[in-house]
Amino acid sequence: MVPVDDSLTALVDQLTTRCPQLHLLKMLSASSDEDFDTALEDLLEAAVIHLENNAPHLTNCDEETITAFLIAYLNMPGFLRALQEAYTKGHVDITIEAEPALPMRRRLAEAKIYGGPSYHVKGMNQLVNRYSTGRYSTGFMIEYFIKPNIKFFYRKNQRASKQNQAMLAKW
């Protein structure tokens, strides 16, 4: 007979495949920054899918408006606080905080409407050198692609990012 994992962790793992918001449970119960970041990345992916599903309503929006939609999706009062333009050595686009988590976990994100590799690097530089306090191990760069052919732009950004590994390594 094969042993069955009937732990709460196993149940949460099963449920998160059916309901992306349950990644919140993984975030709140994370025992390491790496576990927290993995769960947050999964939640961000679900939020991006939500934005993609609503793309026809967002094509004429500016960066701040699209970010407001993203913040609304992520914000879960009492559990996960997502803030727009909160102050951390400047007005960072997105601040995500797990409210009841101990230790307190906070992540910063810079959001941009894609404007080419140099604009991507500018956003990374803002995140790493302007807003980062060094207290948090991870930050996120979120780019909104308004134009079609995202694969081409993604590959272009990958090449630009490889050229800027030194900047990322120091963070």
C-alpha cells in the first residue's frame, strides 16, 4: 500500500493547482525567503494572466492604471498588502507585504510599459540602486507589453539583461 500524505501542506499543494489565490497560504506559511518568493512568483503569474485576460480593456491605459489593476488583484486585506507608489527611498511602483508573516516579508517591484531594452535596464537600475535598501533578498521587474509579438521583445530583453549581469550580481 502506498502511503498517503494527508498533511495540511499536501492539501494546500493540491488546492493551489486549482485556485491560484491559495498561493497566499504558501506565502504566509513559508519557512524561508525562497519559499515565500516562489509562492509570490506564482501569485504574480496568476495576476499577469488576469491582466492578459483583460487586455482589451487595458490597451489604452497608462502604466499607473495597469499597475492599479495589478495591485487590486494582489491586495488581500488582512493577509497581503499591495501598495502603489509607497515610499522606500523614493516612490517605488509596487510594494508587496505579507501582513501577518513573521518575520515581516516585503518585496519591491518596478513596473514599466515595455519601451525597449534600455528602458528595461533603466527600470532594473531604479529597483536595484534607487529603491533597494538591501534588507530584502528579492525584487521584481514587471513589464507590460502593449504591442504584439512579445516573444521577440522578451528575447531582446534577455540579451540586454545578460549584458547587465554585473549590476544584478551586486544586488
